[in-house]
Amino acid sequence: MKAVMCHSYGPPENLVLEDIPDLEPGEYEAVVEVHAASLNFPDGLQIQGKYQFQPPMPFTPGSEVGGVIKSVGAKFSALNVGDRVMAIPGIGGLAEQVIVKSESVRRIPNNMDFKTAAGFAMVYTTSYHALKQRAKLQPGETLLVLGASGGVGLSAVELGKVMGAKVIAAASTEDKLDFVRQFKPDATINYGDGELKEKVKELTDGRGADVIYDPVGGDLFDQSCRCINWNGRLLVIGFTSGRIPEYKANLALLKGSSMVGVFLGRFRKEEPKAYEQNLDELLAMYANGQLNPVVTQTFPKEQFVKAFNIFTKRQAKGKVTLEFKAE
């Protein structure tokens, strides 16, 4: 089978597409024949050696896929050969086959295609955990979403609306905001000029946002601390800007606000039942037509460098996938 391999840390150009042996499942595992694999910002960090968890070399990046169960181990009873699934293997997804455990794979609705399946679980479970468990977002509260055109940001916009919040979508260009507007946020902010704080205050009559969803970090985090409402919650999702900011304790004191970390992997490990319940609810929302995942760019597997560079150049709008088997 073919797989994208990382033999040395560096830019996407260091990766190679090569033939490796077909996979065989262990007794509690299954092999998924990958039709589509999603790219996420952490994948780009991992191939550079900059992520929190680094697999041993060489490795195949890729944390989520959509495909079909190809084979199962003797004690794998969760699903059957031939089932259409979404899977979060954590590593190894950018390949024609990937090994998964029962807790990392789910059957998908009949009306969900493989590209959508590949890009659904991570962004929606991240945002739902952030808004539901970490922020405890309430109907009528104001939710500010930074990086709103990216995969996780867009899912936060959608879920914020479903949960009854007033949603302000913020992004760095008008082109990105035009893309986000199809999801009907209540207001938008262009922070391409570096200004965020005063624009948020203007839209909230000086109060600030009740919940701020921040996958960007850097200077925008610094400004977010100053445009958050009393009892506000600032959700730390990631640092696509490249700079990990520092939280000023005096601002928390003055605002009565909280900085709240959001780490999906730890949540899955520590609270597996809550995670599974969240995913059940999200799939129900999809089945009911409340969520509309958008895969904006799909590349053949041979164009993995081009796909990765969508993230390195911060051009992502919606989800980006690689196609390993044509539907």
C-alpha cells in the first residue's frame, strides 16, 4: 500500500509517498481502507517535531480518516468488515490503510460521504467539548470565535448557533469572512489590521464577549483578555499564530474571568463516556440537518505537499482532505 512517510523533521516537502507492506490487525484492532484523510493544524506541527506528542521515526502523519473496515482481529467486535466508518487513529491516517481500535472508530450515517466523515470528528468534538463542558455556553450569551474560517473555528460558529448563542465570527480577511457568512453568524469582525478589542466592545455595547474561542493565540489572545465580559471564559484551543501567549492574572481579577484549556485528547482519555455522548449528540445533529460540514479542498494523495501548505500559509477555509480511494 502507499503511505505518506516522515523520515526527518521539516517542511511538507520532506515527506515522501512510498510503498509499505499492507497492514494486519491485532486481535483487538481493525484495518480501515482509507478513502479520504483529513489534514489538521497539529499534523503540520508533528512533521516539524513541534507537537506535544511525537511518534518514533519514521511515521505516517494523519489523525482522522473516512473509509471502510477491511479486516478485523479475532476479538474486535465493535464493527464488521464492509462497514462505512469515520476513525481517529491519532497517527497513520495519510495512507491507503490504517489500524484502529474500537474506541477510535464509528459507523457513519448513510448520507455522509467519506470526505465529510474524514473531517467531522476532531473539529466538532473539540468545539463541542469546548463550548459544552469547558465554557458551559448558555443561550443568549455572546460567543466570539477567532480564526472562524478554519476547520475548528467554523465548527464553533455552527455549534454556537445551535446552542443559542449570539455568535461573532472573526477572521483575518474579508474573503475568509465571506466564506463564514454562509453559516449565518450574528456579526463578523475583520482583524486583519491587528485590531480586535475595540471592535468587540463596539458590537457588545462595551461589555465584551461572554465566551471567546481562541485557536490563534499570540496578539489576539492578548487583546481577548481585554474584551471579555464579566464572568467571561477564554477558551484556549491552540496557537496557529505561532506564539504561545501569557495570561495576565490581574486581568482575570478585574474581569472576574477565566482562562480555560481545551485538550480533546486528554478529555477522551479522562472522560470517555462524556466524549462518546458528545459524539452521539453531534452525529444526531448532523442527521437532523443542524450541522453542515464543509470540505472546501480535496487533493489526490500525490499532492500531499500542496495540501499541507494550505495550513503553513494559513489559507485554510473549512476542511482540507487527501483522497486515497475515489468514491
